[in-house]
Amino acid sequence: MTSNNPEFVFGVVQSDAFPVYTNSSLFVQDDMANQASSDISLGLRWEINPAPGAADGRVPYTVQGSSLGTLGLAPKGTPL
């Protein structure tokens, strides 16, 4: 600080967030019994959970990179 040349600067911006989560699920189950007193129960689940959006239209930024040295913000509008 004495040389007016900081080595690290950290800024914070706080604002209210209104995330929107769209989750859809489907579950089907069937139970079967035969005369040998054995039962079979089968089920199938399908879920769709896309990335969250924003109620006020402000889409969150995506982080790109595969290691801490290469992390960075993707251009605005890049899918999550």
C-alpha cells in the first residue's frame, strides 16, 4: 500500500437474486405377483432439471475452465 501498487484487489457487488428452478419428474411403478408367493416391483423414473434462470431476466454468468489456473467468466448468455 505504501507504493500505491496493491498486489491483490477484491470487489464485491451485492444484489437481490430471484432464481427460478424448473424441475419435471415422472415416475411409473408396477407390482406383479405370481402364485408361488413371490412379488416383483419395477419402477422407472425420468427427470428433467435444466439450469436455473432468473425471474427478473438477469441470467447468471457461467464459469469456464478445467483448473483453478484457467477459470474465468464465459461471455454473457453462455448456457450453464
